[in-house]
Amino acid sequence: MSQLTERGTPLSSHGRTAAQRSSAIAAAVVSGVTAAGLGLGALAVAVLLLWVASPYPDSGPSRALHLAAGLWFMAHGGGLVRETTLSGAAAPLAVSPLLLCVLPVWLVHRAARDTLATAADQRRDDGTAVAPRTLLGALLAGYLLVAAAALVYASTGRLTAAPLSALLAVPGTAAATLGATAWRLLGRDAAALLPARVRSAFRALPDALRAALTGPRLDTALRAAAAATLGLLASGTVLVLLGLALHPGRFADDLGQLAPDWQGRCTVLLLCLALLPNAAVWGAAYGLGPGFTVGAGTAVGPLATSPRPALPHFPLLSGLPAPGPGTWWQIAPALVVPASATVLLARYAAGDGHRSWGRTAGTATVAAVLCGVATGVLGGLAGGSLGEGALASFGPAGWLIGPVAAGWTALAGVPGTLGLRVWRRGRRRAVEGRGPSLRALPGLLFRRGRTTEPEPGTKPGTEPGTKPSQEPIPEPAGELIPESSGESSREPDPTTADPTTPDLVSDVTPVPTAGSTPEDPAAPIDEPSGGRGSERRAGRAAGRWTARAKGRREKARRGKDDRTEDGPIKADPVKADPAKPDPTKGDRTEGDRTEDGRGGDQESAA
């Protein structure tokens, strides 16, 4: 019975762990389903609102829901097919509005973040958690489950989803978003999500290349590439808005011909807003040089614009330049695009100037390559076909603008990064050289040769380092009695003085003789200051020197005559005779002289 009881505990623990694992995987699948459902639901609500507001709806809500499903696939980069056209042949519609891509990407990112955070909390609580790779795989499975159902629903009708593009675009967008989220949250541990063959191939790379692709240099390169890409898009948007501002009449005509009522115009303006990022990529391609196409066999660039076929009346196309060679006012604004990307890449790739020349140039080169890759991907997503024949090619060629963007940012960005590095290093050194560092302040403050107080043996008011004057110092043979004092000026004997009476002589500091040096080894010696330790040693030496001086003055005071009440101090008859020894002091030995630290000159002066 006891054996069964002992075996029951591990079994129950194992079952509890398996239950937790199953619940975590199920929660990840539900998160994926929820993310896909929210994206479809948001687009369905928007399309139904526009259908309700339309004064002439030509069908029921079924077509509106089919359109919402098609837009959801286009938000992932997929394409649609128009089954009914004037020619009777199916026409592809492959220009994906990039602004719609923000919705599914954000939803997948949020689902992955919550799933990984829940797994981390479970690992911290009980030490058991499912691997992140398993959880992200379950989330992706739930997302694709909803995508498969939506593809079946959108495969019928006048506007259907292209099956091949949907099967490639939806998993690719979701997997890329999951990978970026894992890299953002897990850091280098996200490499464990890659297949084993990919990890082994990465370890086979040279050490220099592997170091350039990992660590803080990669983070700096990613920030610089992101900044340069955003600079390209921002400058491209400026070019598009400038072209629309120069042709306001054509914009209004195209909008009026396409939608005569205000509900239709609002719908067209919303579509223009969704396609504005696409137009920004087109403007960036125009500024970089290759330009873009507005039909088969056409080209629009800063140097020249070829004749184009009749285009549909769409407001964003009203800002295109007229056919013909480019002029200076078309070329000059286009130079803003590579210039902005170069400036931003140099700003973020230069760092604070601590890296070496080679590493700085390598970081800028990697950033330029990443910027080219991002620009090429955006160029491929921003273009596509709008039909057959002349409408088969619209937008920039991603395989062309990507290398051009990398070349622009590398040729101009790497020298700019090195120049900015030199400037930042010079500025930092100039700032550091304005004053002494904090560590050097104690030595400068307590260095004897630079203090404002006079050194021992130096007359007050004399510059430090100069020789003291040879003026004789008056011997302290007596003291003057104040005239206003009516009491006896005789000082009491220190041995019999009242302890409550303050010592009037204890605060008197003796004046050293000219050119005298302390003979005691513990006396203060001028030496280079070493900070706080030197200051403490100098203070202790000065205290010992002052104490010995007090002792010598008291010994000299004991040998004086008694003072009269009104008269000056009387000289000691015994001490006045130089031939007789001082009976109060007795015989002085060489040790006493060494202890006093001054020798016979001090006593004769006393």
C-alpha cells in the first residue's frame, strides 16, 4: 500500500505538467484564431459601413463580406482576381495597400507578445513551461486555420482571392511577424527558433562576418538601416505631396469624375489614404533614380518621363510629371531622397566615436545593405498589376531600387559616417580638455607648491617657491603689558593654574626662523601631493611641529623673572649672565636637542 502511495505522487505531478502544457498550447492556438478573426472583423465592419452609406447599393451584404475577405488577403500581400471585365477575361489586381498591412501585423505581434509573456511567467512560477518555438508554432497554426476558411469563402464571387498568392503571402507575413517579435523579446535566444541546419550554417561562417551579424554592432546597423529607410519613405512622401500640390486642378477633376457624390468621394479618399505608403515608395524610387512605371513599357524618372497610355482617373496619379526630359526643378527635389537617407544612416551608424575606423565603416556598410534589402521588399510590395495589357505593370521594380538604395547609402553614407565619427571624437576630446578631471582635483588642491597659504618658513605675502627674506626676527625676550590693565600681568604657572581658566598661549602659533628647516624626521617635508593621504600626513606633521613649539615656549617662560605689576618684565639675573648655565633647564643632551627639533638657535632666541 505504501508503494502505491509513493508512486502516486510522481504520476500526479506528471499529469499536472502535461495538463499545463496542453493548456498553454491551446491558449496559443486560440490567440492565433483571435488575431485572424479580429483582422477580418475590422475590415468587415468598415466595408459594411461604407455599403450602408452608399446611396446606390447594387447588391446585398454578401458581396461586401466577400470584398472584406479579399482586402484581408491583400493586407498580407496577396492578390485578387476580377472575374468579370469588359473583355470577358479575368484581370489580376495585385497592388496591395500597404497601410492595410499594419492591421494584421500588429494583431499577430500582439498575440505573440502575450503568448511569450505568459510562458515566461509560468516558467518563473513553477519552473515548467512550453518551449517558445512550440507556442509560436501553435499560434501560427491557429492563424492559418482561419486563413484557410477565409480563402474558401473568398474563392467565389466576382472578386476572388488568388489562391497561389494567398497561400504564399499569409504564412509568410505571419511567420515574419512572429520572428521579429521573438527577436525583439528574446534577443539572441530567438536563434533557437531557427532550424538546426540554419544554425549550423551560421556557425560555419567566418568569425569576422559572424561578429558583424551579431552583438551590439548588428543592433546599431539595424537602427541605422531603419532610420535610413524611414528617411527614404518620408522624402518620397514629400515628393508625392509636392506633385499633388503643383496640380490641384487635375486632382479635383479626377476625384469628381470618379465619384460624383460625397459618399463615393469619401470612399475614394479613404482608398487614397490606404495607398499613400505605396505612393511614398514610388516617390522614393523616383528620387533614387530608377523611377517607376505606370503601364507596360513606360518609365517615370527625374531625368526623363516616357509617354504613357491613358490612365484611369485616380487622384494619386494626377501628380505625375509631364512626358519629356527632366528639368532642374524636377532633379533638385529628387536629390533630397538619397541625401536624407545618407544623413540619417551616418547619424546612427557613427555611434559616439569609440569604435575603430574599420568597425565604423563595417557597421555603416551593413546598415546600407539592410536598407537596400528593406527598400527592395517595399518596392516589390508597393507595385503590381491593375489589369491586362497596358495596366499589367505599375509601380517600382523591387529588384532594381534595392541595389540602387544600397549603393547610394553605401557610397555616400560610409564616408559621411567616418567624417561624423571624427567630428564627434574631436568634440568629446574638446569637452574633456576644458578642465581637470575629478580624480586630479585633490592633487591640485592640496599640492603645496600651488596653495595660496604661505609655506613654513615663508613670510606671509611672499610668493610660493621664492626664497624667504633674510630680515631678522625679533627675539621674544619680553612681552608688553597693556596700559589699561590694572591687574597683575604675571602669568600663572601652568602647573598651578586654574583648570577653568582658558589657556591664552595655546592658540599662539610660533613664527619659524628664516631659513630654518625641521631636523625631526616627522617634520613636514615638501613632496608631491598624492591626494587625501598627503593632506592627512601634512596635517599630522604640522600638529607635531606646533606641539613641540609650545613646549619650547613654556620651558623658556619658566626661566623668566617674575613680572611686576606696572613695569616691564625683568630679566633673569641668572640667565642674563651668558657665562653661567641655566639652572632651570639643566644640562641639555643631544637627545633633548633632537627632541626639540630646533637646536641651540631656538633656545638662544628664546
